[in-house]
Amino acid sequence: MSCGRSLLLLGLAFGACNSTDPQAMTPTPASRQPDDFPARIGYPAATKGAADSVVVLDWDRVAELVPAAGPATADRTVVQADSGLGIRFLKVPLAEHRLDIDIYAATSAAEAQRQLVAVASMTMMRVNPYEKGPPLGDLCCRLPAALGRSRLLWANANLFVSVRGDGCPPESMLGVAEALDRRLSASLVEAAVAEGSAPQLLDLVAAPPAAKVGAPVSVTWRIRGELPAVSGAVVRDAEARGVTITDAGPTSLQFVCERPGELVVDVAAVFPRWLVLRRDSLRVVISP
């Protein structure tokens, strides 16, 4: 190709790039807007009960709480001290179906709603599929029927509940949720009254009391109460503070810290039967 022809083609290309043709100037589509899922389901929502109300309900009797359900076939309780949640996971037979009922106990109604939104937001889909749900509790969302999966999430006071049942008719699941929600509302008590349904955390200590960088630290506690309890602990901002967890037991947490300063260890505990959360914290000073 001659030098003159090359310059001509280059000029034509340059002119096309700088054309005033509206189609040629169409901008690249902007990235999609953030999902408005929380606003779509009405979050945050006003609580229907008193601001400090706490649900105290006997979750050992779940078969009596769910119409036509049998005894739980699986039952597990965990404490997530970092999120401040006590969670009981139950599997309950209902006719030919099986329901997964997860009860999340938070420290307040505001925290229960916030955690509901967080759980429902754990999706790999481009847009959160949950839609505003039926009038259950204070805040409710559900998966749309078009997805072929059934799940309801709703918050009532300091609890939020997840009910799942793939293949379970939506009307059956809604009936279960409505019955459970009525029991939640009927079991609201003042926070001071609920104190007796939470375990007591005692003797929360760190050893050695004067810890040093790189040396192991053991935080231990005791739980007072006649019922079996579940507890857990976490170091706030552990990664940012250079903390490595080396072991964790039912009433202990071991770690080493590579940076001097003051750490805060949060401990939480529940009786699985009542799911009323108790929290405490301990400050640990790490010396150089």
C-alpha cells in the first residue's frame, strides 16, 4: 500500500471517531445501579411491638408450634459472636415435605431486621431475587414463585425466621409462617423479663493478664444456668489488628497478636431452648 493511501485511510478513520453523527457519539451504557432490594421490601420497618420487646418462646417444642408438623429430625444451635447472633437450625417434617426452619436471635429489633437483609442479600444473582412478602411480623420478604423454590424470611421484634421447603406448596409454607408469627407475637415480653431466659456469663478473663506480642493468649469464661448453653467468642477487627486465632473451645478462645495495642474480645451465649442472647466483652492489652 502506498504512503498516500495509508494517510487517506488514517484520516477517514480519525474523522469517523470524531464524527458529529449522534449514533457515533452514543455513550457506553453506564454500569447498572446498585440493587434497591432493602427499599423494595420496606427496610427499615417500624416495629409493631415495644422497641425493647424480646421473644421468649420454647423452641424445644417446635412440633407444637408448627401445624401438622412432626418432631424435628435435625437440630443444631450456633453462636456467631461477630454478628451478635444465636441461631438454631431445625429440620421439621410436614406431610411428605421437610421444612428447614432457622431462628436467628439478635439483641434488638433493629439488628434483627439488619441481619435479615444481610442473609437475604447473600445471592450470586445479578439482582436480588427476593420480593416484599406477606404481612408477617415487622419486615418480610420471600422468593418469587417463578424461581421454583420456596422461602420466607421475616423479622418479629428481636428475632427473624427463615422457612424453606423446596417442593412445599406456597400455601402450606405460608400457613406455617403465619402460625409461627402468631406465636412470636404472643410471646413478646419486656427486655427485663427476658433476662431470666438468658445464660449468665461469669469469670471472663484473659491469661496471661499482661500479654505480649507473639505470645499465646487464652480467654476463658463460665456459663451459669440449669439448661445446656452454647457460646462463642471473637476478637474485633482480628485481621486488621494482626490477630491469629489458634484454637476455640466451648468456653474459650486462644490467639496470638503480632501488634501491640488494646483488643476487644466479644463473647455471646444462648440457651438453645429460649434463644435469648447474652453478650459481654473483655479488653486485652498487648504489650511490645
